[in-house]
Amino acid sequence: MKSDSDISRLSPSMRSHIEACLSLKDEQVAARVTSDAEKDEWFVVKVINFDEKTKEFEVLDEEPGDDEEGGVQKKYKLPASCIIPFPKRHDPSGTQEFPAGRNVLAVYPGTTALYKATVISTPRKVTILVNTVIIQYLLEFDDDEEDGALPQR
């Protein structure tokens, strides 16, 4: 069992990684919630806890599931490799810009699901408040569904 004093004995990079993981508590992140490579599902979830011992995140999909899941919120335990933190809203230094043609994962409008998409145009910055800059992109979502469920833009 590790205590706070044990964390100080870790290498600086490992300590930094653990501190970064711990700082995600109560934050929304992108999470790959399936282990099936063919059904690669990513959702926006809320971090409930990070277990330093197992190096796993406990996350909550806050959107109720569809009828097959009984309409309940689901919890997952996921390794760090299945988590992508979002940039902090009030810290533009962590925001990465993507050029046209770049493949990305993006939240599909009106959902909490992330899908593969391609950046169509260079980003446009919009200042909402004095300290808040939003970067907007025009994206083309990949249409991997046979029934064409995802529109192209």
C-alpha cells in the first residue's frame, strides 16, 4: 500500500503522471469503454476516482444508456491508456491546434459519443469571455456505419 510519502519517492516523471491522473477527478474526459478493437467506442465520461495502486480510473457515463441497458448510467474501471483528458477550459496553453486533413476523434453534435473525423478547415478562434477562447473546426465525420447514420458534415 502506498502512502503520500511513497509518491515522493517515485521518479519525477512517474510522480508527475500520477499527479496528473489524480487531478482529473470530477473532470470530463474521453474514454474508450470497449476492449473490442472492432467496436472501438469512445464516450465523454466523468472521472470519479483514480486508484494509484491499480493505476485505473473509475469513470461514470453520465448519459443514461439506451433501452438495452435499461436507461441507467454506467460506471467503468479503465486503465490510463483508455483515457484522453480534454484541455482545461481556462488554460489555452494545453490546447492543440489541428491542421486541415488531420484525423481526429471528435464529439458528435448532440451526443456524448466520439467518432473518427477529418479536419476540413483550419481552426477559427472565437473569444466568448475575456479569458475564454473557443477553437472551432469544420469536420467531416467518417461514415463507418452501413446504414449511413452519420452525416458527412
